[in-house]
Amino acid sequence: MQQLHPYAVRVAPSPVPQVEAGSEAPPGRGGAACVAIGGNRVLVYGGADRAPQAFGDFWLLELSGSGHAHWTKVAPAVKLSHK
């Protein structure tokens, strides 16, 4: 029978990035899909607010080494339909 050995892991706290003034930010949401691009960018797609109103948009969060962040709306998602 194998024994479980607990390990203590210390994670250094990192400061929360400050969003740049004038940077448009996406509305609050849950259930969005996110993917890290490189070491300083995150692409966010979709999600929904509490209504629930679904979002079909893309946002890019770019983090700088100086602790600042900038949001950019990339594009609205294209809704496909068939007739």
C-alpha cells in the first residue's frame, strides 16, 4: 500500500496588474474560455453575465512587466446560421 506524503508549496505573491486609464475593459462575466498566449497575453472568449446574457466577443489582455495591463476588444464573434 502506498503512503501519501503531503507537500507544502509556497507560491510567491504577485501584484495584481493595474488596468491602464482609458483602457476599455470587458463587462464582468463567468464561464468564459481563456487561453494564454506567450508569457504576457490572455485571449478571452464569450461567457455570460448573471442575467444570463451570453457574450460572443473576444478580448485580449496584455500584461506589461511594469505591472500594468491593457484590454483590447479584438472582434465580435461571427454567428453562423443555416437556412
